[in-house]
Amino acid sequence: MFDDETLQTGKPTRYFMLHKPQGCVSATVDPRHPTVLDLLDEPDKHDLHIAGRLDFNTSGLMLITNDGQWSRRLTQPTTKLPKLYYVETEQEIGEHYIEKFAEGFYFAFEDLTTLPAELTILDSHHARLSIVEGRYHQVKRMFGFYDNKVLRLHRESMGPLVLDPALEPGQYRALSAEEIQLI
């Protein structure tokens, strides 16, 4: 708009917070499994994309938008936006894990070492983990270093955006203007 005259029209930007359930694919289309977009009851949902994927069996905070710049700020490695996960493991989580997570793990397949991560042990089989990357199955591979299988993985937050506790798995809501501005 300029002087009350429309110069260019476009679709409004949209931002959603979804509580992704397990067994749902972080994709816009999948021939075999339900996708996160299938959970949305929104017009033109095919115009939306996912900002930060989660594995098939990982639950938790997922952000969906049609604002490419906003999602890039959220997911680019250079932003180092922390992602907080609740982790449940098959074996005990030892105190010695903390130092190794802070030091980083070498992944031979990609020939890289992960950035430092902050591990907080909650009890023998539960922890919170903060990472700033999102490598392929990164959390599972980090615990796999100790042959400790991850039984449950749930993303609680991405930077300042925290999963709304009122959202049940599969539910979503629009982000507030304040939440959008946080990124």
C-alpha cells in the first residue's frame, strides 16, 4: 500500500505452533504416513513449510509458516538457536555423559564434530538436552555413543518459543505477534 493505493497483493504471513505427535512425518507430503500438514485445518496449507523437522517418532514443538525469512532465522546453523529436548533412555544416564556432550561427538559419516551440548540429568533414565544443531538423528546418535537407546524424545522449545502446555499431541495454534517477534 502507498497513499491508500494497493501496489502489490500477497498472501498474509502465517505462523503456527504444533504439538507434533509420534508417528507423524515432518513433511508436507508423504504417500505412506500422515504428515504434520495433515494435522492443520487451514486454507492454502500447501503454501506452508516446516521450520525445523523432527524424526518420525519424536514428539513436541514444531513451527510451521509461509515466511521464508523467519524460518531461515529459526533454523540456520549460524543463529545457534538452542533447542531443548526431554529424553528418556533405555539404560542409565551416567554423570560422565555431561562432559562428553559438552565436548561434542565426532560423526564419521559427515566427518564433523557436533557443537557443544548441555545435558542435565533429571534421574537415572531421563534428561534434558539443549543443542544448537539439528543433524540427522543427532540426539539418538549422541546417546548411541554409549550404546544407550533413546526410548522417547520430545522437543520442548526452540530458542524463546516454548511448546504451549495446553496443546495436546496433534493440536496447533497460531503464534501471537509477540511470539513471532521473538525470532
